[in-house]
Amino acid sequence: MEKMIFVNLPVRDLTAATSFYEALGGTRNPGFSDEQTSCMIFSGAIGVMLLTHERYATFTSRPIGDARTESQTLIALSVETRDEVDQTVEKAAHAGGKADPNPMQDHGFMYSRSVEDPDGYVWEILWMDQAAAAGGPPGE
């Protein structure tokens, strides 16, 4: 079995979060979704589990933090082209997100912008020129 990664996120409003993650490029998998969970698939190896606070609390005894006031994680999602970075950020912002909570990064061979979801989780959307990146960062 291919290794997969599932990012599990507690969300305040499952419907709003699902709409945001669809705009980000995910597809809701109904087989692993219900009234407390949306399983959003981004590729054969990447999934995001959106869980209501009540459902998330069944997996941990720790309190749920507030991503709007504290940085807990930065998650990066690659796209095929530089233009797709801008298109994805704008589409996700239109679906309830906040564009560019962090500064845009442009290193020539790599370009990224970020978008904050309705719960405050920050996603970095990035494009990288694979051929240029193979040589490592400039100056090394």
C-alpha cells in the first residue's frame, strides 16, 4: 500500500470548511464523510479530514487550540503552475478564506502565497520549477 498522509483538522462549521477545501482543490469522499466529518481528497496520497470539534475531541484529550490566534502548523500544497498559485488562492479566498495572511514568497524557481481557511489554518500554495530546484537554492 502506498503511504498516505491525512491531515486532521477540527472545524467550527463543517459546511463552510467543506466549501473552502473544495475551492482549494479537494474532492469530498462521501464514503468517509458524514454529518460530523468531511474527508477531502487532494491526490491518491493526500487527504484532509475535517472534523467537527465534537468529533475531533473523540481522538484526543487535549484542548482544541484556536488557529486564528496561535500558529499551530503551516501546511503546503503544491500546484502545477505559477499562475495556478494565484488562481487557487483567489478561489479559496472567495470561498470564505483570507488571502495572503503571510507574505508572498518569490525565489524565481519557487513561488508561493498563502490562504487562511475559515478556522484560521494557513495553507501555503506553492509552485516549484523542478529542473531549477534540482540544483538547490541559488548560491549553494
